[in-house]
Amino acid sequence: MSAAPAAPEVKSGQLFKDCWSCRVVSGGGLVLSGAYVYHAARRVMQRGGPTSMGTVAQVTFAACLAAWGLVVLTDPVGKSQRKDLKTQ
């Protein structure tokens, strides 16, 4: 009987960093959900309803969702280079 080949070791943090389609799906979903929440808050304001703290919280939450989606899409972690003062 032959031995099964060993699976390569992959760090859990590195697994999703290289997956462009995973970032597009999850980041796009967050941006679209932020747009949906914002649209729901705007719909209340366009009907002439009073601007309450709940509406302000919805708009703020929508902005946070969209910003989180953009961060997932751009993946800024690890892209900045550390400057070493000794080499300059």
C-alpha cells in the first residue's frame, strides 16, 4: 500500500490573503449591504419622516459597512514597506 501524500502546511492567516475572488465577494457584499442600509434610511427621510437618532444610526452603520467592505477589497495589510533608517 502506498502512503497518502502529505498536505502542505498553510498558515490560517495566509489562506485568504491570496484569494482575490474571496475578497471581491465578501468586500462587494459588505459595500452592497451598506448601500442597502443607507437606502432604507434615505427612504424614511424622503417620505418626510422626522430625522431621529435611529435614522442617524442607520446612516452611520451604512458608512461603517461600506468602509469595511473597501478595506476588505483593497487589503492594505502587508502592503506598506517599513523604512529602515540605517540603510538611508
